[in-house]
Amino acid sequence: MFYLSFQNQLQLLLLLGFSSYIFATALTIKLEDPRIKAAGLSFAIPLILGTYSFFVGPYNVNGASMYLELSWFLLILVLTLISLLQRPSESLKFLYVVIFFLPAAAIIMQSMLLRLNYRLFVRVFTLVLCAIELLMAVICLLGKNKTRVLLYSGIFLMAAGFTLYGSGIQNLFIAIIPAAAGIYICAHYFYIHSYGVIKYEHSKFSHELERINRSIHVEVIRRVKEIERTNRQLVEKSKMDSMTGLYLKTTILTLLENMIERAPTSRFSLLILDIDHFKDINDSLGHQTGDRCIKALSKLIQTSFRKDDIAGRFGGDEFVVILPGASSVRAYVTADRFRQTVQEKSNPNITISVGIATYPEDGKNVTGLLDAADKALYTSKQNGRNRVTCYNMVDKD
């Protein structure tokens, strides 16, 4: 290598460095466009001839310089031919053969080329190629095809730099910089269409995967919430009486215990009511009519009390309503108003008897409250039914 001039050494380093990268990229990475692959493989020409120039330099300086010049020229020629192809064609397969045939032919024809004035032919032809690439770059620039502009510009700068170097210009920068810029632009072009594509696809699929993961996460959360809601509904259903939609006795008892345990100083009233002469209704009119009476009463309970009031069915025709915050007086007024509603609006027409117990006056615990309310209900029945009785109205004797 040190037998070559300094300019030739720089050119050789440029060629071998960038050609190795581009050629290796074309071999190892799957490129969608076969034209780009062919262009990448064409860098085998300077790689072969440049390496050969390095080894023959100590023995044949003229031959080494010739191979270096031919490596530039043949690379520019093949790249120009490939760049002129507007779409992939079968001719690319022929070019694959030519790419590896040209360096071998140049080495074999060494003596003949040295005897001929090959430099004149190379300079003139390179000027033609330079003009072609400049024209194509301008056309692509006007057509806003920025990607192809890179390739045409790179080949043009390589051709221009090679032409300036061959014209005998002594200024190192004027001779080398255009060629270096051209081969760098070509390398950048290959990066865009190889690693750049992989990077873009990776980014695209990463974003898509992230989007899918977000969608899955949202769907999982939605499904979990749906399952939780379904479970809550199932739990609620397990607490409800299937016929009336009111709470079961066990649920009411649990709620009463919780109310006393969590707020022992609070006040609430408990209503126990049942249908008057319900056994006679079942016996004379049948169980279907009895069931209709129970359903009619449960609907009136659901529509007549406040949202905060808690209603349940203790079994048979016996119902319970908890009135949070209600004193015995208020509970009596509410219960009597409901009794009148049942008497006037029930279908089938029925009447009810009601017993009321208030916490904490009438009972300190659930058992005491239920006993007090039962006694009040019994008093309502003893006094003729279709009436409301508070525990504090019951004769304790």
C-alpha cells in the first residue's frame, strides 16, 4: 500500500472501508428491492480490485494504480446501469454474473490494458456517466423522489471526484472529497434501505405490539370488571328471594347485626308485616292466588318506601322493612300509610297487619328487636287485623 501515492492510499482506504460495509450488508440482510441488492453486490468490484491492488503494489506500482482506477470506473458504471432500471427485471440476474466477472477480466487483461490508452477511455466515459447521474438526480429532485436522489447524487459525486482526480488536479481535497462524499452517500442510501428498514419495521411492530398490549390490557380490565360485576350480581341474587326480589331472612338478620355493631348509638325502626287471613286465601282460592298476593305486596313494598329503606321476606307471607334513622312515631306514620296503600291498591285485594320495634328503645340486639316487633304484630292481629302497632303500645302485663 505504501508504494502507492498518498492520494491513491486514501482512495484505497475509502474503497475498501465503505465497500466492505455495503457488500456485507447486501449479502447478510434481506433487501426487498433486487435493484438495491444488485447495487450492494456491485461493491464487490472495488473490494476485489482494491485488495488485489494492495497486494501487487510492491511489485507493480503501475498495475496497482490501474486496478485502483478501474475499481472506481467499473463500480460507477455498474451502479449507473442499475440506477437506470425503473423497476426490477430479469436483467439483474445477468448483472450478478457481470459484477464478479469484471474484476476477474480486469486482472486477466492486465497487460493488454497497460499497453492501451485505457485512461482516456475511462475519463471520457466517466464524464458521460457523471452527466447521466446528474440529470437523473435533477429529475428525481423535481419529482420529489428524495430516496432515489440520494443514490443518483452519490454516484454523481463518485464520478465527479474520480474525474477530478484523473484530470491531474494536485489539490488533495478537491480530488478526494467529492468521491468520499459520494461513496458515503451511497453507504447512507444502503443503510436507509437495509438497517433503516429493519429499524422502521421494528419500531412499527413495537408500536403495534404496544397498541395490541394496551388493547389486551383494556380488554382484560373490562373482562375483570364484567366478571366482578357478574359475581356481585350473583352474590346479590344469592341474597334475594327468587319470588319477590327482596332480601332473604338470613341477609336481613346479617344487615341488622351490622347496623347495630357499626353504629350502636344510631336509631332505626323495624317493621314486621304479614297478609291478613293468608291461610284462608290459600285454602279457598288456591296457592297460585296466594303467590299472586305475595308478589303484589312485594311490588308495593318496593315502590312505597325510600331508597335507603331495606326490605326482605322472612318466609311465607311475612315481610320485614328496616327504616334507618326512623323513630317509633315516624315509623308508625310510614307503616300506616303503607297499610292504607295496600288496602286500596293491592290486586288481588288484601290487607296487612304490622308490628313495629325501634332500636335501641325496644331492643338492644337483633333477637330483642325481632321479639318486640313480633309481639307488636301479634297485638295488631288480636285487635282485629288491618292495623299498625308499635311495641311501646303493647300491654306488657
